[in-house]
Amino acid sequence: MLLRVVVIITVLVLATWLGLWWNARNGRFTVRDAAQRYTAPRVGVAELGVALGSDLTFLQFSSEVCTPCRRASVVLGRLASERPGLAHVEIDVTENLDLVRRFDVMRTPTVLVLDTDGVVVGRMSGALDRRHALAALESCPGTVSAR
């Protein structure tokens, strides 16, 4: 009986820790430093089919069955419409497997922040809200957030 109680408590503690860790990762923005940007893969207008923003572009990888993707799309699209120089491009992971592999997209939504040359300056993944998107813009040097 005591062993069962210990096992149950251990499972609950591990599940709680895993849930808190997963939630903390959602929407967290990771900035690439200058050395990483130099070697980072680029994405061009020809691959996306649309022009990049004159300052930054949110490149969102989504899937049809992803509920957080819909929310992220609304948040990023609205933010892009409010800020000149910022663009939002959403692509389906099932139709762009080459980009998914190139940028190591492991879950949706994953949002890459691209500079004017199509170089990844940062990324965030998981459920995100306006607060996360604004924090990402603030973390990018010389961005549209300064306007």
C-alpha cells in the first residue's frame, strides 16, 4: 500500500513539473546572436511567394489541426497591420516540408522572426499571445518596436 502511494505521489510531482516546464516554454523568444545569424539559413521571397517586411517578418509555421496556431495567426496578423515595416506570413507545415526541415520546426506554431534579408534573428514556439510577440520585437535590435 505504501509503495502505491509513493508511486502516485512521484507521478503527480513529475507530471506537475513537466506541465510547468512546458508552459514556461510556450511563446518564449530566443534571439540569435550575430555569429549565429551569419551561419543561419535564409528564406527568400521566391520560397514564400510574398514580400518580406521592410523591417521584420513573422514567419509562422502552422498546421490545419493546430488550435494555438489560429490564435497566433490573429495576434501576429493584427500586430503586423498596426506596425509599418512588420509583416506576417503563415505557411502550412504539410506543404512546406523543406522549410520545416531546414529550420528544425518540431511543433506548431513555430514563429521565426526574419530580418529584411530573410535571416532568422529569433524564434518562438508554442502558444503565444500579444505580450510574447511584443517581447520578441523588443528583443530584436533596430526593429519596428522603436517606432
